[in-house]
Amino acid sequence: MQADFATKLKQALSTERLAAYQQRLEQDGNRNLFSHYAWNMALSESLYPVLQALEVTLRNSIHSAAHQHFGRDDWYNNHHIIRHPNDIGALNKAKGMLNRQRKALDPGRIVAELNFGFWTSMLDKRYEQVLWPQLIKAAFPCMPRKIRTRKVLSQRFHKIRQLRNRIFHHEPIWYWQDLPQQHEQILEAISWIEPAVKDLVMTVDRFPPIYQNGLQEIDQQLEKFC
């Protein structure tokens, strides 16, 4: 690899960030290092559609189920429902963002502004008697009955949240041995809410070929800089 090319990349990406890749690589060399860095970007990009579809369907489904159950579209404003300081803080932050943008605090905007962490926290044990199991069938209508519990949902969505956060914070995921399984679990979680959304997202899902062949193809592209 051309020394100037490698030097510029190391300066731009930082040695600290690249060290997270270097320490996990058995084979040394700049080309191998940058191939894995680019592959990580490609993997992260390929997982965006399933993560985006899951996040949108989850928040809309919980909101719809809560709206029906509590009989009000601003159910999140009831402090007997949303009681934990972190969740109240997330709600206030979302409202503050909308206020700064001079947008109305209508339910649709607030639901969309609340982050993924807020919605996964709704599955925590502290909401066992407040939201679950009352909302579970309405929010996850296609989830198999034998596993349709808050605990199963919480474990699945918090695991997905860990992957999502690493991707959205540009952290390495390429070395995770269970990425294919996690990809399938995300698709399955989407189908618990609405199978049609799973069918839609699979029309643009590029994770399988990127995972199988992406590294080799990227490495071949980098040959031109050698």
C-alpha cells in the first residue's frame, strides 16, 4: 500500500480508533487493516434498513396499543404510567427539541422524537404491572403465544439496542461472530409486530452478501492503492 495513502488514512481516522481493529487482526499490514475498517462500514450500512424498520414499527406499535388501552393519545404524559426519571427525562428532551424547532407537541411528533432507548425501556420490569401484559397482544400480535412475554421481548430488544448503539456510534462490529444470527433476530422481531414490514425491508436487505463477500470485494478494490 502506498505509504502516503496509509499515512493520510491513519491521520484522518486516528490511531486510537484503528487500534480497536488492529488488536483483533491476526494478519498485519495496512491493507488488511483498512479492508476491515471499510468492511465494518459496509456491514453497519447493510444493517441500517432492518434497524430502521424495527425502530419505527416498535414505537408505533407500542404507541397504538397504549393509546387504545388508556383511551388517550398522550398516554405518555400520565405520570402514573411513565414514572422512571430516565424515561421522564427522555420525554422532556423530546419535547424540548420540538419546542426549539417551533413544532407542535402533538403525539405523532413526540412519538417519532423519542429515541430507541425510551421504547426499549418500556419493556423493562418496572413497567410489568403498568403496561404488560395488558398491551402485549396488541403491540406484538404476531409473536408466538408460547414465548409472548415481557421478559422475552426485553431481552431481545435490549440486545438489538446494543448492536444499534455500536453501529450508530461508529464502533467495530465486524468481529462479532453472531452477526448473522442477530440479523435474523431483528427480522424476526419485526415480524412479531407486522410481517408485511419484514417483507418490505427484505427487498433492500443487503446484509447476507455483504457479510459473506464484502471483505474480499473491498480488499480487491484496495489493490489499486498498493
